[in-house]
Amino acid sequence: MNVIEGKDEPQSHEEEEKKESKQQGLPKAILLLGGSFSPVHVGHVKFLLSLRNYFEEEKKEYHIVAAYLVLSTDRYVWGKLGKNGIKFKHRHKMCELAISECGEVAENFVFPSHVECLHAADYGEMITHSDNHHQFFIQTKLLDDPSQLTQLTDNQYNKLVSIGRSGYTEKVRTLYERDKKKGLIDETIFEFVDMELDEVSSTEIRIELSRYHQIPLEQRTPELKQKIFTALESKISSSGLAYALDNIDDLWLEPLHTKKKTTRRSTTSNTTSNTTEKT
């Protein structure tokens, strides 16, 4: 099993030319990794780089022309995380910073979705219809439940690729191999790739950021910031963390439909009802 870690070394011009010659004739495809990314961590970007290498170098099945971190809608993130969810505009910026921190090889290949989407496949459909330089999009899903092995799509150009999640990978791999031997799996539309992301908890990152947010402004000292950097330095990009701390008071989602309680004031002549419209 491959665990995604470390930075990709920049390739020489000769190496790039050799790689391009090997890719001639391969069908072009894009990679999609959907999620709330609230917040993103560098491991997400490194995974897409590793998956490109898997399809181009190991399997020689596709020429991967781009990869996208497809950000879920604010409504979905609110339903999942409530007030601990991060706004789309900030999640998007933190994705850009995480990509940049992985170097030029990532900056020229991985991009955050320019719009929020409920499903990664929705973004694939959008790009496929607007750009004809590729035909396939490969949707990636992190498995944490064997029942997700059956979550396929009816789009003939969408391949679903699943990788493991720490604590669940072995069970999923066993079931996948069993069904594969029985001829129950069509690898042209579904494949389990034996990779696993580093165990980085977005929950842990959010907790630290939320604690900082609750501290009064006058107590947010440089020393306190440094403590947070030390606690999270291996879990999130340094530029992304700096951005989150600088925007901490605007970072968080607010209820999409907020109404204050109705107040009624009675007089001898009329009754006035004061309400607040949704924000």
C-alpha cells in the first residue's frame, strides 16, 4: 500500500519530453477529488499527483491533463459542520495556497473548482461540456465503508476510483479482491487503488482555529499564533494557516436562513410586528 507523503521533485526538460512521448495515444482524462476541504491539507494535493503517476506511469491507461479539488457547497458544509464550517471563498483560497506550497509541478496541474458543487461528477460534466481536450473524468472517493463500493455512475465517461481511509482500507481491499475474482467488478468504470492518504484530521485543524477565533482580539498575541503554527505545522500548509488566522473572524459559515424571534408591541390602535429578513 502506498501512503501519500513528501514533495514531488521537479522534472528536467528531457524527463518531461520522455514522459510526453510515452503518453502519445493515451486517452486524455482529468482527475476529480470532491470534498468539503474545510480546510484542505497538502496531502490532498499530493494524492492527486500520485494518482496521476499511477495512471500514466504504472498502468499507462490515461494521460491526465489536469486535476481538480472540487469544493462542496456551503449549504452542504453547513449541514455537515454547522458553524464550524468554512466559507467557500476561504476554502477556495486555502486550496490555492496548498497547491502553491507543493511547487510548480502542482501549480501547473492541480486547481480548485471555480464554483461550489454538490457532487464532484457535476464539475466533471461541466468541464467536459465546455472543453473538448479530454474525454474522461475520473472521480475519486475515499472509502470508509465497504458499502460504498457500489456507488457507481451511469455516465459512460466517468470512472470511479476509490482509495482507502486509515482503519478501513484492509477490509475494503479484501471485499474488492473477492468480488473482482468473481467477475463482479468492471474495472473500466470502477477501480480500487491501493493508496491511503496520510491521516490528517481536518477536525483537529478546525478545533485549533475555532479556539483562536474565540479568544478576544487583544489577546491574540504573536506568541499564541506561533503556538498554533507549531501544533498544526505538519497538518496544513503554512501559507494556508497564516491566511486562516488573518481572516479568522470572517472564516466561518453563518446560518443560510436566520430569523429573529417575532416581537409584537400592542397599542390601543394597532399591533406592530417586527421581523428580520433572512441574511
